[in-house]
Amino acid sequence: MATPAVLREVVAQWGRIGYTGFGGPPAHIALLRELCVDRRGWLTAHEFEDAVATCNLLPGPASTQLAIFCAWRVAGPIGALVGGAAFILPGLAAILALAVVFLSSPPDWVRGAGAGAGAAVAAVAVHAGLGLVPDSWRRSPARWRWVAYAVLGGAAAATLGPWLVLVLIGCGAVEVTWQIAARGDGAGVHAWPIVAAAATGTGGVLALVWVAFKVGALAYGGGFVIIPLMQADAVDTYHWMTNTEFLNAVALGQVTPGPVTQTVAVVGYAAYGIAGGLLAALVGFAPSFSFVLLGARRFDELRQNATIRALLAGAGPAAVGAIIGAAVPLAFALDEVWQYAVLAAAAITLLVFRRGVVMTLLLAGAVGLVADMVGAPLP
């Protein structure tokens, strides 16, 4: 059992990573490696790399699950709970504070900054998806199937909204079946028993819980893959937010420390205030804690499981395509002509000049401020 001193150390160190982890999963992984492998020797380099690989097999925010797993290795189940919470809470507090500013009848200069940053979000999605292509392509067992899955995922993200996850799981199931047939294995397909459906009705707290659960449990390949799902539910189905407010929410998820999954807290705030934001975050991150607490002892077995690897070989490329395809509804959510100019400039900044996401969004927000000052129309 972990001692109080060890738990205090976990809270302090994981909290430090939580409030300095700007830059998304690459930054989180680098900080965790520097702490757990290089400075403290809690894990060997090989153990850490295996943990990264296994967390990438799981749905949900991989870097958050890695943080929870590392805390579990240091201080057991209690350590996983307190370490995971310490990692998540700084970014959650920041994004909820900003949500209050941006979604509660903000002044025009705030609306301008939000409209500018929101205009760049579609470019950020393309940047995020393209960054995943080389590794996913390298791991693919068949190039033509990779292309087919990626195209299906991109088309689904652009058109299907909340049904996207069914396409991702379907691609995974097709690849599992293909590999079983290629091996001549007569065993059945043991795909994960996850079934996604679009919640119906007029809203309510249970609808928010369902949306948050889908975000946390069904995000294959990176946080941006659940953006079309959230947009369809929050904007089109339940009308908790406008498209402009949703773009602001995604931008806030990028400029605050922590995973894109925290965007669901802004959706929860739009639906039911601070209590809704906290509830959405709790439900959204619960699967990550569950995966680690229930399965950490079997991570080696999970990583070597041929069926799960085949599932990822189909769902992974589809998720990469979906992240890029998410740019389509995000771009169509823009209202003003000047925002499209900001989107084009952001794409050049990210993809040609290779500047960082946070800096690009801050620059886009500054352009929005100037647009407000010169009297440009605001969405």
C-alpha cells in the first residue's frame, strides 16, 4: 500500500505536469517520461514505451491513460486515482473558467477573440490528423486497406456526426475478420463489446451523461475524432450550443493544458452550468480510469492480443481519416468571410511554417480582436 508521503509526491508531480502540459499528448508523454524514467527511475525505458503502446490501443485520451497508469505503477490503485485527478484538474479548472467568460454573454472583444480562434480549429484538426499518418501508415498490414479505412473514416466524420463511431468500430471489425480469414482461423470475432448509438430525445441530464460517455469511451486514435460526435449532439440534436460556441469550446480545449477530451466539460457547462461541466468531465474521464484500474495488470497481454491489434489496424486508420474529415463540419460552422481568411492563414502557419497549435490559436484570436476593433461582423 502506498504511504502518505508517496501519495503526496504523486499529487505534486502529476499536478505539475497537469498545469504545465501545454501542447497535447506529445508534451504529456515527454513530461511523464522525464519524471518516471529519467529522474525517478520508477519505470524502465522499455516499460514506459510498452505502456505508451498499450495506451494507444485503448479508446479514450491516451496520454491521460498513460498518466493514470504511471501513477498506478508508482502508488497502486489509490495512486492512480489521485495521480489521474491531479493530472486532469488543472486543465479542467482552466477550461471551465474560460467557458464562463466565453459562453456567458461575453463583451464584443471576447466574442471577436473567440471567433478568430474558432476559425482556426478546422486547420488544427487537419494538422492533428496528418501528424498521425506516418506512424499509422507504417504499422498497417496492407496499404490499400489503410487507404480504404481512412477514406471511410473521413467521409463519416464529414457527414454522419454521431454515427461516426459505428464506422470506426465497423472498420475494426472488418480488419479482424480479414486477418482471421487470412490465417485460416475458424474462431469467432472477439471484438470489444462496445456498441455506439445516437441518443435521441430532447435532452436532459441523462443525455449529457450519454454524450460524455461516448466521448470518453469511444475516442479511437485521438481526441479530435470525437469532435464531429460532440458537435452533432451539442449543436444539432440538443441545441445546448451554437456552432460558434462549439468552435470556441474546441479552441479552449487546445489552448489549455490537458487532452482535447476536456472540451466535453465546456459542452456540459453550456447545458447545465458549472455542475454540468463537472458532471460531463467526470463521466468523460471515468472510462480512462476504469481501463487502467481494471486492466493494468494485463497490459502486456492486451498489447500482444492479435484480435485487438487487428481491431486497431482497422479502426486506427479510420480514426486518422475521421480527424482530418472533422475539418469539414468545423469549417462549415464558420459564419463570416473574414473567418475563412483566418482559417487559410492558420492552415499555412501550421502545415507550411510548422508553428505550434497554441501559438496559432492565440494569433488567430488576436486577429479576431482586430476584426472587432475595425467593425467586422461577428458571428
